[in-house]
Amino acid sequence: MLQHTVSAADRVLRDAFESKVLAPAAFTHEAHVRLAYVYLAELDVEAAARRMRESLLGFLEHNGIPRSKFHETLTHAWILAVQHFMDKSSCSSADEFVAKNPELLDSKIMLTHYSAAVLFSADARAALVQPDVDPIPRRAD
């Protein structure tokens, strides 16, 4: 089984995000990927998705960002995508993971799984919608 651990810097990111001291401008797409890695290194996929959802919603609320910015399908899809790439090699930190998987820094990668019409729909924003182009690979636990 592949090993995934988190570094001190990973814990700082997670703690800063969850305690809402991370500035919204610092929560980039790369920071989203790094946080997903941290959650998945510590939790199973469903628990990681729940924690990401709860953390994102709390972050939005704390920073006065409209809840409408939250996207249920993208949140879950990114957790699955990060897990898929974690299943390919061991890493000792989120930084190492991102360096080994730079394709995850392309925020448009989900358009290889979803049509734009489906992904950017109100339904996909409000609830989990399955890919309509190509399934996101899942571990067969």
C-alpha cells in the first residue's frame, strides 16, 4: 500500500484554513489541491470530501463570501481526482505530491470528465452530479 504523510507545512495550511486565518487570496487552486491531499492522507475519501465541504463552507461564511461560490460537484470531483493521483505513488508532503502531479494544477482538468454545460449548471453547483463525459477513476476498495 502506498504511503502518504503530511509535513509540518501541510499541517500549517490545514490549520490556517480551518481556523479561518488564511486570507481568501491565499486560497488558490494549488492550495485547494494541497488541502485535498492533506485530508486524504488523514481520512478516507468520503470523510475527506465531507471535511473539505464543511471547511470550505465555513471559510466562505467567515470571509463574507456568498455561499453561491461553493460548488458541490467540483468539491467532490477534486477529492476523487486527488485520490486517483495519490493511488499512483507515495508522497511525504503535499508539496511533493503537487510536484509529482503538476497536471492537477490545471483547474480546467474537470472538463475532461464533465461537459461545461453540466459542470457549470445550477444542479452541479447545488448537488453532486456524476460526470457526463468520462468517469473519474475510483479505487476499488
